Amino acid sequence: MAEFKYEIVKSFGTVSDNDNGWVKEVNLISWNESEPVYDIRAWKEDHEKLGKGITLTESQIKNLKELLNKMDI
């Protein structure tokens, strides 16, 4: 499996956590020294292991924010 690098540029907060040490977070992350993207995924508390997630560009996160603001929840 190929190595990859990441840098958490900014952490926005925690969406949820569970008893086994995994925390779902929203972060701005640079993957392999690329332009940072918004990222929602589960991490082990030490950020050494990561789960599946979704990455969004600035334009996509703005669109998502607009959609969430329209939802009646």
C-alpha cells in the first residue's frame, strides 16, 4: 500500500465520539502536500489511524452549508 502524508491545517470540531476511541471530526487537511480540503472522517484519538471519510473543496462545503441551512431539523 502506498504511503501518504497529511497535515491537519485547522480543526473545526468533533461531530461525535464513541467508547472505542474513534472520533468523527471536521478538519481542513492537506493530503500529500496538496491544497487543503475540508474533511469529515473518523480518527483514532491520537490521529495515527483514520477511517473512511469525505473530502470537500471550499465550493462544495459552501454548497453543503447552504443545503443544511435549508433543512428543517
